[in-house]
Amino acid sequence: MPPVGELLRRFRFPGVPGAPAAAGVPQDGRAARAAELAPVLGALREAEDEASAIVAGAEREAARRRAEAAAQAQGVLDAAAARAPTVRAEAAAARLAATRARARALVDDARSEADRQARLAEARRPGLVDELVAQVLRGGT
């Protein structure tokens, strides 16, 4: 049932109040508008159907691409997980080799310093022995 305002508009006077005029026929504006807009709305339905088909196709393509990306990401994760032990072992071996090289360098430096100290002591020994012998001969002071 049409709204009350629509019903009242159907029975409006054909002219301004005043002298009597010919009787008016109630007008069905809603039916007239519907008849006038039917071809336009029909054309729009075709466009809406086409747009709906495009949207549905795009949604299917998006879902396919999301699934493909998820599978690709899982493949990358699986490859990384499979390679992780090897990478860890290589990194540990590199750190161990670097630590051993530093240790060898420290040992070599220590040996060099020990040799230098031994040569220095060897060079000083005759003078110290002579000085010690002289002190003993002087009386032990």
C-alpha cells in the first residue's frame, strides 16, 4: 500500500481552489515513474550483472593468487628450515676457525715475547754473574 502522502497527492485538485472545474482523475505517479524508468533500469541491470561477474572473477583470481602466494611462502619457509642446520654449522665452523687463528696468533706472540725475554736474560747473565762473584769476593754484601 502506498504511503498516505502518495494517496493524498492522487486526489489533489487540478487547479487552485475557486470556481468549479472539470473533475480530475487520480494520478498514479509511482506507476508512471516505474514505466518511465523501466528501460533505463533494464539497461542498468545488464551493467550490474556484468559488474557482478567481473567482481566475482576478480575475487576468484584474488583467492587463487593468495593461495599461490601462501604456497610459495611455505616453500621458502621449508627451504630455509631445511638449510638452517647447514648454515648454523658453517657459521660455527667459521667462528671456530677465527677463534683458533686468534689463539695461534696469541701463542705466537707469547713465544716471541718469551724468546725475547730469554735472549735479554742471556745477554744480561754474564754481567750479573760477574757482579755477583765480585760481591761474594768482597765479603758477601
